[in-house]
Amino acid sequence: MEGVRRLFDDEDIGSPKKFNTWEIKSDTQFFAIYIQNKLQNKNAARREAISKRNYKDPWNEDQEFIQFWYGKLIEEEKARRLTQFTTEQKKQESSGDASAFAYGKTLEEAGGALLGAMVGVNVMAFFRALIKKPIDDLFKEKLKMLTTGHLMGVKLFQDAEEWHPKRRHANKMYKAHTKALTPEEWVEIFPSMSYTFAKGEGKCPPPDKRAYHKLMKKERKRKQNEMKILKPQMIKK
């Protein structure tokens, strides 16, 4: 408290301003003034706060102001910790789901394990599980499922339509299972991967962004056409 009060001292004059001369009678009044001056440090900001009734009278509403900000900070911290806890829980749960996805004996089983995964949270767990597992007959379809985020027209990801891993991640998958797919298939699934690299002819050069976006546009159009075909069939069922 004393350290903050010293910010108001005028050392050049030699006699610090006394808070009682300003009629500041309590710490809550002091902090109500100090915090609001920091939040609205210009007259325009103060006028806006007053017009929106966000500005509190530090002489009469100091307790209400401090309680409001205390509650706000507590709620924000609770929300932050809850989000952190939920994210950690999802990461732990995803390890089992990722294994079920990689070792699933049918596409339906693998898709069920991937259903509800989140690109921003745990999709890499599924990707790594596929890297570690020996290839099987469903490898290509699982890889396509993981990047397109769909299985037979059903959206699998909770927070995104599709997922395109970075080139370095795509290269790790390629190095783990080079012979599982043809160079054309590797580039089809991972557009950021160089065809030269997929053929095993040296390091991967920077990707051609124009070709990448063109391929992405073509892929989106293909999926839209698939959905147009699937929707009438789903309605009939």
C-alpha cells in the first residue's frame, strides 16, 4: 500500500502530498481513484465510462467498486483454471481414444474414437498414435479421415471442419511409413509436402503456396459435391 501511495509523492517540492488534504479517508477510496485513473487515463475515456455507467464515485461508491473488481478478477481466474483443467483432462482422455483410433479394425471403429476430437487440443495425439502403429490395410483411410475431419459425410472434429498438419509433421509420418503410400497419395493427403520429397529425391523445398491453395480449393469443392450427393440419401433413410 505504502509503495503505491509513494507514486503520488512530489519529491521535487520536498513535502509529499498528504492524503487527508484530498479527503481520502480509506484505502478503498484510494484504490477506487487509483484503479479508475489507470483504466480511464484520458478525459474521453472517463466521459465514455460515465455515459455507460461504468464509472463509480470513489467517495461514495468505493466499496461497491472494489467488490466488483475483486469478484471480476476471481471469476476470470476461476474460468482460466477451469479451462486449463478441462484441457488437461481432454489430453489425458485422448491417449486412450488415439490408441483406439490407430488400432481400430474397421473405419467405423476408428471414426468413433476420433469423433469429438479437437484440432486445438488433442488431434496430435491421434496423429502420433498413427505414426507409432505398424501400417495396416486401413492406414490410408485413417490418414484421410484425420486430415479431412469427416467419415462418410459425418463431421468428426468438435472445433474444426478439417485439419492440415504442418509440413514437418507430415514429413514425420512419411518417414515412419514411406512405403505405405505412393508419392501421389502422400501429396494428395498432405498438400504441403513436396512431390520431389515424396519420391525420396532429397530434402523438401519450400511448398508452392499457389499450388497448395489451388489444391485446397479443389478438395473443398470435392467435399461439397459429396455432401450434395449424401444429403438426399440421408433424408430418404
